[in-house]
Amino acid sequence: MPDDSLATVAPVIAIDGPGGAGKGTISRKVANRLGWHLLDSGALYRLVALEALEQGIAPDDEVRIAAVARGLDVRFDTQTDSARLFLRGRNVTDAVRSEACGRVASEVASLPGVRTALVDRQRAFRKFPGLVADGRDMGSVIFRDSRLKVFLTASVEQRALRRYKQLKEKGIDVSLPAVSRDMADRDKRDGERSVAPLRACRDARILDTTAMSIDEVVSTVLDWAARTFPESPRGETGLLDE
């Protein structure tokens, strides 16, 4: 018999993993195909980092940065292939993707006060028909009851190469060795932080994307979703507004 409790809460696909594993691209495409809502949790931390940088707040000033996180005036525009981010009405999509912003985001994400400030905001994205949540602790902390947890990974070399290509395409002058070092440093910070360290949940499906194409990864996740949520209707218009 069907479990009536399944109809009381929106389903969640939690997609976690280190930087450069493809979480953002895969999450957007899966959400688009299903017609579900999208949460890019990493973008929230980058937005906090951007505010801290612009206000001259030190990355280790937990009290002030937590206050920034609580008062974050952010809007996601998911009507395009790449979700646009607005901070206080200003389009900051490109600004939050800078390497400097990424480094600070990794630092502020290790602060317990900041993570606590953003928990409720992230959980508020959970709406019907469903949510695809992309981040580093979606399955382990934010949506522990998710019935489909995916941990995307890839070799450090492959992840660094992907990030390097993304930055070069945006006209950002970087070197591959520098990107590799920065990624290794972030992996170490994320894995060793005291609160919600980056690691795969015991019940997560681990998917190594090193030798996989984007289409192959999306197809795999969609297949898992179909098997996990046979009772969940698909949206009709693709990616949904938040």
C-alpha cells in the first residue's frame, strides 16, 4: 500500500560533493527536466562572502558575518539556463563566481553561526512538486530525510580543469596550477571544519563523474529519481521560480 506520509512533504533530491564535481550544472538540469524547484546553497554562502568583502568584514568575524547572513536580501532568477543571483536588487551572478569570493565563502562556511543563520532559509525552498538541493551538506544536515541523496565526486585534477575552463570562458585570467592548489585547500577546509564537514552520507549514492559526460550524469540521477519518487508528479514548465 502507498505511504500516505509521502504526500505531506515535498520530495527532495540532495546533491552534495566537492567543488568542481558538477553539482551546479547537474542540479539545474535535473530540476529543469523534473520541473522542480532549485536550491543552490553554495550561492548563498558566496553571497554572504560578497557582502563581507564589500563591507570590509574579516572572514573570521563570526558575529558580524552571521548578522549579514540573517539579513541577506537575495533573489534567485531561475528562468534562464544559468540561475541569476540578485543581491539587494543588483545582479551579482558573475561577482559571486570569482575565485576571491569562492575562497571567502569556504572560510565563512566553516563558521557555526553563519551555517545556523542560513539553515531555515535553505529549508524554506522545499516546496511542491519537489526540490533539487545542491550543496555540501544538503543530505547530511539540511534535508536529512531526503529519500535520494547523491554525492557527486571526481578526481582533483578533473575538477580543477573544469573550474579552470569555466573561469577562462568568463575572461578571468587564472593558471591551472593555481586553481588546483586553491581547490585542494578548499577540499581540506571543507573536510576538516568542525560543523557539517564535507563527506558522503551513509545512505548517499556516490557517483564519480570523472569520466562521465554531463548528459550521462543527468540521465543517471533522473533514473534514480524515477525509481525513488514514483508517486511524485513532474512540473509542467521546467525550472520553477523561488
